Amino acid sequence: MNTSFSRAALLRVAGATMMTAAALTAGLPAPAQAAPAAPGERSVTYQVVNDTDLRLQLTDSEVSEGHWTARPTRLIKPDKTGSFGTESTENRGGTAGSVTYKTTYGEIVIRWDNPWLEDSDFDCETPTGISCQMDGNDPQARTPDITVTLS
């Protein structure tokens, strides 16, 4: 009888200890976890306005720094608009890349480099017979929205 009494007492003490430990830890915050990596503060958004009678067929697209926020439109028909965008993937990082469209006149290449510390650089290279006008390509802008009009 003495043995069963001590087992019962031991079980009560163990149960009470577990309940006390659970109650004490219930009010504690969860273990600290690293915050998710925040994207950088540089982005570029392009609108490509096709004011020609040509079809613009995407042949190449590359992001050399950062990542796509919106992939380039694959086919931009005459009098239609396509778009794409990129952003930096790390704090104090930039974004850079290029998009190439093929036409019957040749290739149209749109390039951008929006670094963290330096002025941005935006470029549009077109074949003879097509002109490119860029609006919104402020080299000081952190997140420019650029419109490229091809005519």
C-alpha cells in the first residue's frame, strides 16, 4: 500500500509540474525568427507603345540584376501596348536588364540599369525606319515608370 501511495503521489507531482511548465511558457513569445528579406528599393516599369504597323515579337529578355515583377509581353501588335517590370532583390541593390523585340526592319533592344547609388541609365536601340521616344526615364528616379513609344 505504501508503494502504490508513493506512485500515485509521484504521478500527481509529475502532472502538476507539467501543467505548471505549460502555463508558464504559454505567456512567452515564440522564439525569434529572422524577418523575411525585404526587396530592394529600386524598380523599373515599362510600357511599350507600338505606334507602327509592325508586329513586335519578343526574342530575348534578361534580368542581370534583380528579378521580374512582370514578364515582357510576347507579342505587341500594331497600335497596341505591352509592358514589363523588374525590381531589386536585396536592400541597397539595383535592377538591370534588357528586352529584345524582332520586327521586319530588325531588332528593337530596350536596356535599363537602375543601380542603388549611381544615376540610372535607360536606352532604346532601333533599326533604321523605326524611332524610339522614351518618357519618364529620369536618371535620378528610384522607381521610374517609363513609356517607350515606337513609331
